[in-house]
Amino acid sequence: MNAPTIAYLTDIYFEPGALNVLPDLLHRFSVKRPLVVTDKGLTSLGFSARLGIGSVPVFDEIETNPTETSVVAGLATYREDICDGLVAIGGGSSIDCAKCIGLLVHHPEPLAHYAFLNGGLPRITANKPPLIAIPTTAGTGSEVGRAALITMNSGRKMAFLSPKLIPNSVICDPTLTLELPKGLTAGTGMDAIAHCVETFCSPKFNPVADAIALDGLHRAYVNIREAVHNGSHLGVRTEMMMAALEGGLTFQKGLGFVHSLSHPLGGLKGKRLHHGTLNAIFLPHVLRFNMEACLDRLDKLARALGAATRMQLPDVFANLNTEIGIPSRLRDLNLSMDELEGMAELALQDHCSLTNPRKITLDACQRLYQDAF
Ligand SMILES: [Zn+2]
């Protein structure tokens, strides 16, 4: 059966201080012993303690671009500590990893069996423990997204897609983003912008998601500079968190080549390239490539951002990258041309390529990588 045209969604608690609903939420889901899934950086900043749920098991072996190894290790901790639910606090990596830990609690391994490209979507059922997601970045939208991206032991980054993976409840508390460093604020914020732009340009019919994408894009574009340069401003952080959430609410339309190009690079071993930063670099190039296939859409985006014409949009985003300290080229990320070998083939197979507004050849895809290099 096809996915529904429009699907909304999960409970979202959104306000400064919203974190204090967590104990009641756990009670509502009858979770007595949750596993907290997070990263070591947040543990050292005391975020697990701030949850206000006493002493509970914590799994914090999460890295940027989470791996199959982390999922399996997290599952072992969940079982050893006899947990009955999951609380993911962190960026998209922690939330994606928690989605897959929860998946494997009642779905037999291996994890790859459920990957989208392996025909895994119908194998993912609702038989999973409750998951409450608490984002501490404003960007990924994973808290309301149906996807989890995991770097497999093979080295390939694979997508796990199902509405059943959407967390049962979401707590968006902008005060948790006040200490987010400049670089991560910029990178994750540009990820949110890429989500709004790509879903708006997706050819799928979903005017509700389009309206959300336009609103999210405008909020992020107006506030991202201030969020980067004056991170302690709660009002600006609140706007960015809403923009990121809206980006995530539009995922159901599907993304495009910005994400297709960035996913394989995110799987490069030993590089730990930041997803949002990669997207920011690719965005101007993909907009130039897609221009002829979505003229009306780009006209609307230009109007939303106060640009005179759609032709200016690539430069609008390139200039924004410069203003918030994002490098303009892949080579600035310590990548070599050799490491781009084989990326175009993987990008063409990526699930996000299905909803890009313009079809692409392997040659053109390779050119996009070269242009961005
Ligand atoms: Zn993204």
C-alpha cells in the first residue's frame, strides 16, 4: 500500500522549560526503567542529570553519523539493564540510534534486514518500546521524522524508513540549545534550511507540508545569523528550534539531491563529516542544477526570502554560508578528490534521489561533486 498523501503525526511539547513534562510522559507510557540514549559530550555537560528522572541506565556511545556497532551495543545495554522504554536526548545521531535500538528490541537482527534499500519498510512493525525524543540541536528534525540514517559495518550509510519509527512523543525545549557551539548551530541550522528547501521542491503533492516548509525556511533564514553569533538569545533559539521541527514535519514529501550527495560522504570512515555542513555546501550547487525543473517553486522560495529572482537563490545560500562561518568547498573539510571516488553511484541509489525534482545522470552527479569540491 502507498504511503498516505498527508500524515500528522506525534505529540509535541514545545516551549522553554518543556523538559519538565518528561516524568509524566514516562508514566503515561508505563515506562519505569528507560534507557537514556545520548552522546558523551552531553553526558559531560550534565544533560542526563537534567532529565529529572533520577538514576536510570545511560548509553552514551554515540558518535556523529551513528553506526551499526553503536545500535547493537545500545541494544545489549537495553537488555542487560532490563529497560522498558527509550529516551533519546541529543542531536539527530542520538535520536536515529535510539530509533534503531528500539526497532531491534522485538525485531530479529540483523539490522540491515530493515534497511529501505533492502526492502525493509514493510518489515518494520509497531512492536517497539516507547521512544521519547528530546532534541538538543535545532536542525535534524529527526524527532518527528520517519527516517534513521545508520553507517553500517560495511561502511555504507543506510536509511531505515517507516512511520513506525517516529518517536511516540517529542519534547522541544529551546533552553537545551542555548549552549550549542557556533559551528554546530550553523551546521544544524543549515540542515533545517536544506530540509525546508528540498521538501518544498519535491514533486510530491502535499500542500500542507509545503506551507510548513515555507514557514520553517523563513524562520530559519531570518534567525540563523543571530543564533550563531548570539547563541544565548532564547527567543532566537526558540525560532530556530521551531524551524527545525517544521523541517522535520515536511520529510513526508521526501528530500532531494542535497541529501543524496551528502549521505555517502557522511559514511566515510574516520572523517566524521557533519551532515548539515555538507548539506550547506551542496545546497547552492543543487539549486543551480534543479533550477529549470522547478521554476515556480523557486520563485516562491525567492519571494519568501526577499530575493529579487530565483536566479539569486544559489548565491543567497552561498553568502549565508559565509556569514555563519560554513566552508564553501568540500576541500575545506580536509577531503581529497580521491575520496569522492564511487560517491556518485551511491548518491544515485540514495532514497532521497527519488523525490528530487530533476532526474540526473551519473556524469551530472559526478560534476556536482566536482563543482562542490
Ligand atoms: Zn538533513
